[in-house]
Amino acid sequence: MRTKLVVGNWKMHFTAAEAGAAVGTFLKHVEAKASVDVVVCPPFPSISRLRDLVRDSHVKVGAQDVFWEEKGAFTGKVSARMLYDAGAGFCIVGHSETRGRFGKTEIPDSTLPYFQETDETVNLKVKALLFHSINPILCVGETSEERSVGKTDDVIRAQLFKALEGIEPAELYFLSVAYEPVWAIGTGDTCDPAEANRVAGLIRKLLAERLDEDVSQVIRVLYGGSVKSANAHDLFHQPEIDGGLVGGASLDPLEFSRIVMSA
Ligand code: PGA
């Protein structure tokens, strides 16, 4: 039986003081349950502050991205070693927003090339995280155009296999994979729970094919994309879905606590 996992992706929201206040309110309202792991992923500058604030609770802290090199002349980048030192036990990798695949674009199209994550850089990041014992939360998902031409399963397969290239199954017991259909992210257009369950099942089948049956049964497969308290229960109780990656709704501590309680 896999323990459920609910991850809050705070994206580019909250100063350290605001993040501290949000987690404080959340902790007051959520009941600690051994059956649910909770992770919050604030922007880099708030990680160590949150690590101190959640120390005596069941909540863990994660990061939203990482750079794969150990150190060097890479202005603006943050390594896995630095994340570990700051207190991140988890890290989101390959999020569609870092891949430049936005569900809802709020920036000029001309700036999209800035977001250039590829399957190859995702693979390098997963390896760097594993080297520093940080649990990767690998995001995969199709755009609405890909879905409309029947390419969903091919996209998931390619993103998953490329992200895990050259990694031994035994290293991946602490991996989580989030199925995040791009068209559902930040749009309010949640994936139908039965379809999310089908794709989560496909991910587990592909993991068994690429890794082995044992590891595929341990890895948690999450759903992300417009999760809120009104739909969390239905999504999280699908047999193949082990929890969620929650963006917008995780910014409201009361709403996020309701989502966690539905797991
Ligand atoms: P959303 O974002 O819940 O705001 O749709 C999810 C995500 O981007 O991980």
C-alpha cells in the first residue's frame, strides 16, 4: 500500500515571511495523518526558513527546480547540493512551465524561448537530485494539441523514458511521477478522474516495462492540474493515483488543508 503524497507547488508566490505565515496557518488546520505525506515547494529563498518552521511537523519542504552541475560559473543557477543543504528533501523536475509548455500563458510569446527545459536537461536534473538523495517529483503531460491528435500516450512514454535514461531501477524507489496534462494547469479545466486514472495506470505500466515490477509498485504517481478541494477526493481515490501536485489551490492554507485531508 503506497502512502499518499500531496505536494504544494507555490510557484513564484510568497516572500519568506508570507511563506512562513501560510505554512503556520496550514499546520494549525491540518491533522497529521500517517497515511499522507505532505510537501510544500516554495521559491528558493524560502526553503531554509520553511525547513525550520516545519521541523517538528509531518510536513516536508521541496524545491521547484535545480541545476544539474555541482558548482561552477553558472550565474543564477542552484545545485542539488545547495538544495539539500537548505533543507529540500524533494524537488519538482520537468514541470511544463520550465519546459515552456504553458496551460495559460501570462507572458509575451516572444519571451517563451527563455523556458527551454528539454527531456535531456530533465534527465540530468533527475540524476543530480538522486546523487544528493533528494526525491525527484518528475512531471510529464501532454498539451491540448497533442491530446486532440491522439498523441497523449506517446508523449508520456517519451518524456518518462528520456527522463530516466541511464538510471538503475534500484535508485528510483523514492521517485514520484506527476501526470500533469498541460491544458489542465492553472486553467480550472481538471482532467476527468477516470482519464487521469488511465494515464496514471499507463505510467505505472511503463515504469514496470522500463524498470521492474517491484519498483513500479513503490513509485507514487500523482495527478496535477487544477486540483481543488471540490475535486481532490475523486481524483485521489482513483486506484492508480497516489496523491496530487497542487498549484494555485495550495496558496490558500485552508483550501490546501482541505485537499490534504481528502487524501
Ligand atoms: P494548478 O497547477 O493546480 O494551479 O493547476 C498545478 C501545477 O502546476 O503543478
